[in-house]
Amino acid sequence: MSAVLSPGGLRDLGDDVGDDVAHGFAARYLSMLEGRVDRLRTAVEHDDAVTAHVAALSLHSSSTMVGADALAEVARSLTAYLRSGALSAARALLPELMLVAAMTTAALLARV
């Protein structure tokens, strides 16, 4: 697994858009993270591959932007499983998703 957060994730985003915007994005990301993870988990548990795939793509892109590398990696793996219809493999990855999301929340809260 990658580091929970990339060392320069928020700093790089801040360089691109300004520190205030980067911190605002991180705060919005955190406020939406639990809902995104729950939507993805629920869709996988209910064998809704289309909804789960869209949720995994969203989680991957937003996690990448904020530098949440480990969560982006899990979301990327889920996306690949869901794209190929491997719902059982996606379901097996849910405990890791939940753990890494919690770790990401704690790490980002310490930085924002």
C-alpha cells in the first residue's frame, strides 16, 4: 500500500490553485468522504456494478487531487474489478477501503 498521503499532495495542489483553495478542497473532500465511501460500499454490497463503478471513479479522482494516494490506489483497484464485472473481488476489497478511508481522514485532519 502507498503512503496514506503523498508528502507533497496538498502543497502541490496549493502551488497550482493557491493554499486557500487547496485547503478548501481538502475540507470539502473530507466532508464528502464518508458519503462517497458509503455509496460505493452499498453499491458493491447490492451488486450494483454501474453505480459502484461511478462512485469508485469519483473517489479515485478526488483522492488523487488531494494527495490521498493509498485511498486512490484502493479506488483504482475497485474500478478495475468493477469494470471487469468482478463484484466478488470488489466486495473482498471493502474492508481495506473502509480502513484506508479512516486512515486518510485522520491524516488529512492533522494537515488541514
